Amino acid sequence: MVFVTLALRFRMRAKEADVETPDPLREEEHRRPDRNFGIVNAVTWIAVFLVFQILPRLGRGDLAIPIVALIVGLHFFPMPPLYRHAANLVTGALMAIWAILCLLLFDGDRRIGFASLGSGFLLWAAAAWALKTANQLLRSTGL
């Protein structure tokens, strides 16, 4: 609840700042990365859907989770420049490397378990990093 409240307050202040200086070019500048981010996410989710539809039918369901982790890791790289910062790139690289290691080193249920555990840990660590960065930005701007 605290995070939701902080996010809504930050969003309202950002909107207030935009209301003071409406600029069509600035609005398009903000819309373009969001649109590109939506395209990247759509391609990611389509790939995830196909993996979960195809691999179990081929009798290789144990490959689904590591391959999905690989897809999610790779989806951090084609993000628009606005979202392409160290936390996302490091998270994406580590997830891709972890997924490949799980595919090579483990088999069966171990592959699924280790891929899930490692991906979950990396995503939570990335979320903590993002919250720390956001907190530092909020403090430096006085919001």
C-alpha cells in the first residue's frame, strides 16, 4: 500500500508539472518510448505463450521455464533508451546467462526449479535496485 501511495503521489506531481508547461513535442516524446515498450512486451508475451503451448506438447515441458526466463532476460535489451539503464541491462544479462546455465547444467524438475528460483531472485533483486534508485531520485528532486 505504501508503494502504491508513493507511486500515485509521484504521478500526480509529474502530471502537475506537465500541466504547467504543455508542449505537444514533449507529449509525443513521452508517448513514443511507451509505445515501443508496449511492442517489446507484446512480442515477449506472444513468445512466452508459444513456448508454453509448444514445448509441453512436444514432451519437453522441462525446457519451458528456462526458455521463458531466457526470453524475459532478452526482452530487457531492445527496450527504448528511456528504459535502458544499468539495472535493466544487468538484470537482463544475468537472467539470460542463468537461463542458459540451467538449460546446460540441469535436467528435468531440477532445471525447472533452479530456473524459477534464480529468475525470481534476480527479479526481486532488480525490483529492490529500482526502488532504491527511485528513492534516491525522489530525495534529490525534493518530491
